[in-house]
Amino acid sequence: MPVTLSSLIQSSYPNTTGTITSGTATLNFGAYPGSNEAFVSVAGQTGILSTSTIAAQVRGDATSVNHTAADHKYFPVFANLTTSAPSAGSGFTIYARSTQKLTGTWTVNWSWSQ
């Protein structure tokens, strides 16, 4: 059975009773020689609670200004994503840490639920 964004979200929120909010953000590792770390703040999440659950992932069909879908498919081989604790009524931060220096921008999907 193929893994879809919907199935990833469902597995991330097995006990969800509320609405799932989702979107995309852009991580920027900078120009050559790049960096091992990048982060992006997701703001404007007025309904998020300090107890909300956040998920972040890179979809294999995502593209960005600098990287193709083929590049995005291999992103998880080189980098891991984590998130900050949610800031109630505000948002959260997505962090990426890579074993190799990466360059340019990458599209990240995020979602949260109360």
C-alpha cells in the first residue's frame, strides 16, 4: 500500500477529534557551500494550542526553486526534520539537520491538530 500524505497525517494524529491544519513552508540551506542546518518559522496559526501536535515531512513529489521532485525524494536520506513546541495562538518552527551540507531551498509540508 503506498504511503500518502493523508495516511501520514492520520498516523500522526490517531486520536484527533478536531480539525487538522496543514500547509507548506520553505527551508533554505543557502548558497554553495550550503549548511548542515536550516529552519523556517510558521506563523499566523491563531488556533494552535501549546498542546497541539505538529508533524513535518518532505513529500517525494515536492519541488522548489532549487530542487526537483527527484531531489526531494532523497531528502530524508540526508536530513531529519524536527519542530519546536507550538506557541499558542502563534505558530512553531521547523528545523532541518543534515549529515551533509545542503544548498538552496526545499519544500516542507507541515500539519497540526489540537
